[in-house]
Amino acid sequence: MPDFKLGLALGSGSARGWSHIGVIQALNEVGLKPDIVVGSSVGALVGASYAAGTLPEFTDWVTSLTTVDIVRFFDLTLSGGGLILGKRVMGTFSEQIAKRNIEDLSPRFAAVATELYTGREIWLTRGPLLEAVRASIALPGLFTPIQINNRWLVDGGLVNPVPVSVCRALGADIVIAVNLNGDIISPITALPHSLQREKHAQLMASKKAANANSLTDNTAEKASGWSILDAIKRWSLGDLLSISSEQEETRPRLLDVTLSAINIMQDRITRSRLAGDPADVVISPRLSDVRLMEFHRATECIEEGRRATLRMTSALEELTYIKQRDGL
């Protein structure tokens, strides 16, 4: 019988990446368990947990995160090529998985990173798992780069946001890809900034109450009517500095510009790579309203991951048929 190998390419997308958990859960429920898992950026983080067999514990952890927890992970630095060292984040993640080497995992796993000075795409298929994940999530300007084998590595999403090509190279016959960038360039991001903020506030209003219990008076210092934690949640420097003039209210803020630039870059690279390396099935969670650092929104991201998988039911049924036909 044919040796059918199923690959799963988990894409980059920061906080939107928690939807990968829902995708994996839904695939497993219909009997589709990948033989090869490749992750880029947050996809490497979730994929590593799945390959190490600790996804249930990892899911419990991410769904318990609050805004306060996210802030506590920020081990800020003014040197080293990024704002966050990442030691606290990886220290916590190391509690979710044992100290494992990539080559010992099943299913087979790989993480994608980018060599800083050459732009080369690096596939991490051997060595310490935590080290590989840390390299793959090193978003430039946010996380400091990491040195592996005398090379400085940063986020894999810069060169291969949805690593279908790596799954193929590692032997996958059929590849399911999870694209987190499918709707990030959306009507809401095209609105003038003042209207965008209003629309975003409407979207967030129903979610704010759910996080209210985690914010106490002694942790939420106030800055001109906004709490510092609220400003971090919205990832808007203008909220924190309370710019009040009408002209400034309509002008894009520093972090809004930065995040929009990242979104545009990832969208364009993703389209190009998927055109050249098409997957057999592409699952696209709809999470354009989830911002870069909103990792506390795991529950809704996971649910959307499950819904996005169900939207591809007919295509997945075909894969299930092939798998059953081949007796695997």
C-alpha cells in the first residue's frame, strides 16, 4: 500500500496563532493526524507542543492567560536588537514541554527561522526544541535575535509565513496549511484611523467585560482616563500618551503604522509563497480583529480555528477517504 504522509504547515500570525490549537483538535477528531508538522513563528510554538505530546496542557495554559499575565512576560531590554528578551516566555513554555530534541519527536517536526544578515530561510530539524522555537518567534524589533550555530536568527514569518514547501521537502504527500493572514488586510484596516478605533472599540466592547475580573485597582494605573493595561491591550501608543488634538486623532500612531506594515508584508509574502507552493487544503481562520499582542484572547481564537476547519469539511472528507482507502 502507498506510504501516505500527511503534512501540516502552521503559519505565522502572533496572537492569532492560538487558532492553530483549534485546527489541530478538529483535524484529530476526524481522524487526520499529521505525520509531519512544520511551524513558522507562533506556528512553531503550537506545533512544538503538539509534536511533544503536551498540547492539552499547553491549551489549558494559554486559555488561562490574562492581560496582566501577558504584561508580566515582557522582560524589557534597551539593548540586544529587540524590546523583549524572551526568557520569561520561553521559561514558562519550557514548563509545558520536557527538554526535548527535535529529532526525538513524533510526528516529525521542523521550525522555520530567518538568518538575520543574509535573509536565508533556515529549517531547524535537529537540536534543542526550545531553542528552535525561540528562533522562529523572534519577531524583529520585538524579540531579540538568537544565535544558533554561529548564525543570528529571527522570525521565520519573514521568509516563509506558511511553510508548505518545508512539509513537501520533509516527505509530505498531502499538505494542510493554516493561513493566519488571509483576512488581515480587511475593510476595518482600510478605515481612517479615528473610525478604525471606533469600530475596534465596538468589537472589543463585548470582550472587555470578560477581562475585567483580571484587572485589579492595584495593577491598573491610570493615564488620562485609560488604564496602562488597556493601552497595551489595544497596542496603541496614542492611547498611552493620550494625544488629544483632532489632527493627531486622525493621524496613524507609531505602533498602528508598524503593525499595519507587518500585516501588509505578511499578507503579500503569504500570497506569493502559497502561489508557488500551493497546499492541498488551506484553512484560514477569520481573526483580523485580533492584534499582535492580544494573547489573552486564546479561547475565541481556538474556537475560530475549529470553525475554520469545519468550513473545509468537504476537502477534509476527501483526505479522510484517501487515508482510509490506503489503509492508514
